[in-house]
Amino acid sequence: MHDQEGAGEPDNFERLWTPHRMAYIKGENKPVGTDPEGCPFDAIPAMSDEDGLIVARGEVVYAVLNLYPYNSGHLMVVPYRHVSGYDELTAAEVVELGAFTQRAVRALREASGAQGFNVGMNLGQVAGAGIAAHLHQHVVPRWGGDTNFMPVVARTKVLPQLLRDTRRLLADAWRG
């Protein structure tokens, strides 16, 4: 008999419960199709920087923390315009997206001491885009030894800092 129904057999494993990720796994609030209605990347710019987790705003793109990050500091550079293909960007959007990516790398290096970065886009759902209807570029900071058993064995990321604290540090470093 178990102390708690559904708890399973006792073992030597600790459990790290992350129920907030279930919304992501189930695709809640994930826009479908190409309609900008309901797209979080279209809604975020209308929010305050703190509420939207916006690190910086440009003329045609903005930088925002990923609500479901791979690592602390994982941010995205997003055009304001609702467009799905890189080949659909204007010249001004391409230029500012590139400049924001450079600034993101600098700010992450300054704020967190990141030693490397994964930078890229998943264009289309079959390529792994979580929100395929609105193009966005990921900038993921990396550190030596940041890959451990948790993501490999438990499919769980341990993030040492709250998103609001990360946003404040990166916004300060961005301006610096």
C-alpha cells in the first residue's frame, strides 16, 4: 500500500515536477495556420517589457525571452510583422534581425558569461518550429558542462534563474 495514490513504487529517485510545462506540451495557446489572431508574437509587443519578457525593441524587430527556454537566457529575435518565411522578410527586417542577434550575443555574454551560443531558426512545423506561422530566431547561450543528465535522462531542464530576473539582467546588458 502506498502513502499516496498513484505515487508508484518507492525508489531512490528524487522527482523534479514541472507541471507548468504541460501547457507547452499540449500546445495550449499555440496559434494554428497563418492567421495572426491568437499569435503570441503579435500580442507580446502590446505588453509592457516586464509582462511580455521583452529585452529590447527595435524599429522592425524585438528581442524577447523564450517562455519555455532550453537554457537560462534563451531569447528570440522576432519581427513585428506576422510573416512565416525568411524569404518573406524585407531588407530592413533582415538587417535589424541580424543586428539584434549580434546584440543578443553580446548582452548574454556580458550578463551571464556565456561561452558559446546556438543561433538559428526552425522554418516550418516539420522543421521543428513551435510557432511556425511567425518567424523567430533563437539565441541560446551555452556554457561548458551545461549539458547534464537531466535533459538526457529525465527530459527536464533545470533553470537557475527566474525569467523576470533574466529579462532585467539582459535588458540592462543590452543598453550597456
